[in-house]
Amino acid sequence: MADIVVKKVTDTPEMKKFIRVPWRIYKDDKVWVAPIKSQYKKIFDKKKNPFFLHGDADFFIAEKNGETVGRIAAITNKLHTETWKDKVGFFGFFECINDQEVANALLNAAAQHLKSLGFVQMRGPASPSSNEDYGVLIDNFTDQHVLLSVYNASYYHQLYQKYGLEGIKKLYAIKFPGLLIREKSGERLTKLRKAVMERTGISFESLNMKKFKEAVTTFKGLFNEAWTTENNHGWVPLTDAEFEAITGDLKQITDPDLVMLAKVGDRVVGGVICLPDYNEIFRKWKGNIFPFHWIDLFTKKRKIQCLRIVILGVLPEYQKKGLDAIMYYEILERGLAKGMSWAEASYIVEDNMPMFKPLMNIGGEIYKTYMVMEKNI
């Protein structure tokens, strides 16, 4: 009988073991892109990650015969509890070898900890919340691991199911083949764009990098007003500190032409934040930044093929007016102009029909599925 021990992380050496686990799990995986280590460490630092101003996490590692073979975090989110009025705790940052006993031991550790805090359901994976890495990838383990998206071992979903977690909500990644959309629907979408802009008086404005901080404030307000609990399972508002941290980390790789505001007069009524999929460059870095790596960001940027649509939001009174569709089309055209051949938008909640309809109308297709899992504890 294997000797499996799950330990709560209590010191720096154990935290280092916790952080290193993914490099073991995916060492032979050709799809996984390692996070940049210097940035990745900040996620778990309770003094640097603004999530911990309203949330908390206890970290656990699993050892089998003295070797670190898995990890998990038991996560509490005060903003989620206030928003949804429930007793749901979360698990996240799960990584594990393909061993059901190890998985069960880790998940039990998280469940028992959350139960001791008064929660009655455990949901996840949320790392650390629904605003970041959310859900487990359950299909398509061959297409590239796109920037700011979940990728995990193909057996994780089965480990969760055998433990007793049940799927409660699907989330989708939508793929937009830019050239094909232009060929099939370009004329129709161009006419739609003209009609919507004339009818609503909307104009598009690219990001002014000199006013980056002001734009961050604008997008944060837009995001929290456009995304609501009505159509977005598990949504919680982003705090000022969280939004500033997310956008601050991305500033160095932001292309102002790919961040766009939709305005009526001086009023911002919609916006979209996109990034070139720098994972196509980061893949070879293996999480390490050496001085010469920075050169790649300039010399290889033009070769990036995927445009990552990170956030798109429209104020409620401007929804269902075609604005969503023409914003997607506009940003696709901007990506094509920069040499990118396709785009991904994620995560789209399965029953968020106001979001799905415009995506499908312009030629999007579901190409990855994620599952949010839950269990009574």
C-alpha cells in the first residue's frame, strides 16, 4: 500500500514544492505552456495578490512514498458569498499525477477544511476565482494552450468524477477563423457594422497608452456593469486592486490597436480587450525569463497567429442591438491586419444566450469545453 500523505503548506520550502508541481505533471506534455515563474509566484503571495484582500486560501501538497505528487488549495471568497448569498467554498490550483487515491486525498483535505469553515458545497476548480482560471478542460487536448486560458491533464475530469464531484455548468471557448469569416460573411458584417453605427451613433476608439490608467478605470466600471449574475454563472465584481493588477501585468504586451472602446459621444458603452497569443512565444521559455528572451517579444510578435479576446462587454441598454457582433468583427479585422489568422474568446457560460447569439452569428464555433464541478460536503 502506497504511503500517501497530504500536508498543509506552512513554510517557504513547502510553498516552493507547491509552486513547482505543474512542471512535474506536464514535463512531457507538448501542449502545456509554463507560466512565467516570476509572475506565477505572485499569485500565491498573500501580500501581493489583491484577491487575498477579500479571499483566503490554504494550500496542501500530497506526497507519495516521500515524493511530491500533487497539490490543491481550499479557497474562500467573501465577495462570492456576498454576491450569491450561498455557502459555497472553492478548490483550485489542483494538479495531480494520474492516481485516484492521491486525488481523493487532496480533494478530501480541501473539502474537510472548507467544511470546518461552515461551507456546505465545494466548487471548482477556481484558481483562485471565477474571474481567473475557472473550470476543468474536458475536451480538445491537442489545440494550442492559449494565453490566459485553462489547460490541464486529460484525466483530471475523470479524477473529479470518481471522487464524487458533479458537473454543474459548462463554459466554452469559441474559435473565430478570421479569413473564413471574412470570405463567407464579410460583406454582410460590413453592412451590419455600418447600419449599427449609423443607428446608434457609436464610434470606435483605440487605447491611448498615455492614458492607460484612466482606461483601466473605465474598463473596470464597464466590466462590472455589463457582466451580471443574470447570465454569468459564478460572476463576482472585480475590485479596483484586482483589475489594476491584471491589467498592469499585461501592459507590457498590450497592443493599443487591439484594445477598443465603443463610444456614443463621450460616453463609453462597450469595450474589448484583446492580446496577441504570446503563449506561442512563451512555449519555448518553459517559465524562465533570460535576457535574450525579451528580444522574442519584438522579433517574433509578427508571427503570432491567434488573437486572444480577453474581455468584451456592452452596457445593458446597448445589448441586443448588434453592437456585440460588430465589435467582434471589428477586432477580428484588426487582428487580420496584423497577420493573426484566428481568434479565441473564452469563457462563455453555456446558457448565456445574449453572449452566444452574436458569437455564432459572425461565424464562431465552440472548440473547447470546460466544466465547473461541485459536491456537497
